[in-house]
Amino acid sequence: MAVPLIPRTVVPDRLQGALGWYRVAAYITGILLILLSVEMVAKYGYGLELEMNGAQGFLAFVPDGTVQAINLSSLILIVHGWFYVVYLFACFRIWSILRWPLWRFLWLASGGLVPLLSFPIEHYATKTVRGVLREIRGEQ
């Protein structure tokens, strides 16, 4: 016998906390993705990598493969990859609390894949979640 899915009551404080984490993660992920895009254009378009604290100063673009100090190009790539996991978790929290359909999770998750997309998605997601919060609280 199949057990029907019983809608649970959404706790406003829990949803508000999830929204806060999501918004911070969306902005950080968006900024990291912009940096990653600039770095990819420099590396694959111009053959340059970003070096920090090297012989040419605090920050400098050097030819690909000649980084002697901290390779910021690789660091940006790694940090974005790991922070995208944090962003996905924040998206999952909102999605699971509200029990949205799968396409909404995929919509939220796409914000960390396409440069500049996290900002409008964050705006519309925040607007939608705040509308749900107002509805739960009985506000107009």
C-alpha cells in the first residue's frame, strides 16, 4: 500500500535561515564564476595564468606554465568547484523545505554554472521564497 505524501508545515524560521544561506552562497558562487571566466579567457585565449607573490609583483599575469609562486588560476578553479557544492546544498535546502518540483532545483543549481546567471536567479528565488513566507505568516 502506497503511503500518500503528507504536506508538512513549513517552519518560517527554518525557511528564512535557508534563504539567508542560499543568498550568501549565490553571491559568492556568482563572483567566483566571474573570476573563473576571466581566468579561462586569459588562459585559453591569451596563454596567461594569474600568479600571486611572484617575481613580477603581488599579482601578475605570466605565460602559461611558468608560474613560480601561488597559482591563482588553479586556486580560483578549485575554490569555485568546492563552493559550488556548498551552493548546491543551499539550493537543496530551499527546494526540500518547500517541496518544489525537480525543475526548480535544476533552475536554482544552474545559477552556479552560467556566468552572471546566479544574480537574476537569486533575485527571483528570493522574491518567490519571501512571497511564500508572507503567505505562511498571513501577511499581505
